[in-house]
Amino acid sequence: MSLLFAFLLILSCNCSLLLAKNKSCSLLVGELGDGQSKFVYCATTKSVPVRLCIGCVPEYRILTSSYDALLSQENCSKIYLNSDRINVVATTQGILTNLWQKANCEDCFNGNHSDLYDVQWNILNGCLSAHKDDPCISCKNDYIALNQFYLEMEKANKGHVCFDLQDSMNRTRSNWSKTLGCCHRDVKLNTFLIAVCVVVLLPIVTFYITVIVLTKRREANHGLLNEETPELDAPSTSALITAAVLSTPTENPVVVAGRTEKIAKLLSGARAGSDSDLDSSDDEIQVKPKTA
């Protein structure tokens, strides 16, 4: 069915290109503007839930065919395209085309992904409507089948899935887990407390272990340096002086006192002799002038 629809669209686009040759430029621009406005209206009204790709296919095909018809006319393209700095016609067309491409809308029709997804989704939705009392048990297999189909499709497309299907799957998962409460993820209190203790105590324990290891390593390195270069560990000056004083032999105080007394007598005798010499020299000095 989708192939037939695509063939009819391509045929209509070719027919419009043939008819466009007999149309004026103003008429072609009017048709393009009308197609752009209809596509914008469709995309806006089908934004929640998102049905942009599936719900706006005719509007987008008409939009692209109208733009191609304008480009096919050389005179019209010169007038409306690249005629000014803003380039309104091409800029508007680029924005709308980028919206379609950003939503990966073509993926909805590649491999008939949209129809296959709708089949799985309708099965799950029918089960949820029929088993409102126990949906988590009765519809679990249907939900797993739909989710598995989406994951395989996402893996095959490397994440570039039609945005209509992405939005539908996200809403289905939210309804299954939050609204219906079918995803039971009970966390035990003991596990939570153990995790908190580990997170809190791990930095402290790591810090103290690091300090102890660094201290032992520094002490080991200090011991190796003392063994290899003992000259660097020389005693201080005060230690040398103290050792010299302690190593000096002690004498009897009586001997020391006698020696001190002898030295004092010698000093007193020397002083007395020097005083007598000075007196005799003074007498000689005084006598010599008189005899002269």
C-alpha cells in the first residue's frame, strides 16, 4: 500500500513539473507559498503526540514538488532565487526541508517500519484496554515484544529512527513505568546504607593509606642515604664542643689550687722585681744631673 502511494506521489510530481512549464512565475510562487503554509499548519497541529512524518506526507510532497517546479523554470529561478541577500524563498524552503530531515521522516517508510511498529503497538494498546486490573502481568509479553522490536530497529538504523516512532515509544515506556507502575525497582535499605558508607569513607581511608605509604617510603629513603653517604650526617659544632669538654681529663682540686697559688706568687715576684728596677733607674736619672 505504501509503495503504491509513493508511486502515485512521484507520478503527480512529474505531472506537476510538466504543467509548470505553462505556468507563470507568480503562479508558481503562489503555489509554493500555499504548500509551505499547509505543511507548517500540519506540522504544528500534529506536534503532540508527534505525527509529523506520517501525518504530513501529502503536504511535504506537494511542498517539494512546488519548489522543484519553480526551479525548473530558468526565468523564475533567476527572479526568486539568489536575487537578494536574505533569499526568502530558498531560506524558507530550507527550514522546512531541514525539519523533515531532522525528524528522520524518511525512515518511517524505509522497510515499512511505521506499519510494523503500529502492529506491535496496537497489540499492546488492545491488551492494556482489555486488562485494566492487572496490565503488568497480562501485557508484559506484549510490551517486551514492542520494546525489543524498537531496539532492533534503532540498532539497525544506528539511532536514526523516525521521530514519530521515537515519540510513541517514549510515551509507551513512560506510561508502562510511571503511570501503570509496572517497572518495580525496589532498592533495599541495607544496600543503600552500604553504598553511602562506601562513598563517604572511601576518600578518608584512601587519604590515610596514602599518607602512611608515603611516610614509610620517605623513612626508607632517608635510611638508604645515611648508609651511602655518612659524611652528610656529620655532628654539629655544639655536639663537638660538648664531646671535647667531656673528654678532657679532670684533675684534683688541691693540685689545681696549688698550681694557681704558685702562678700567683710568680706573678707577684715578677711585679716586685720590675718595681725595684724602675726605682733604681729613677735614682740614677736623678743623680746624674747633679754630678754633671
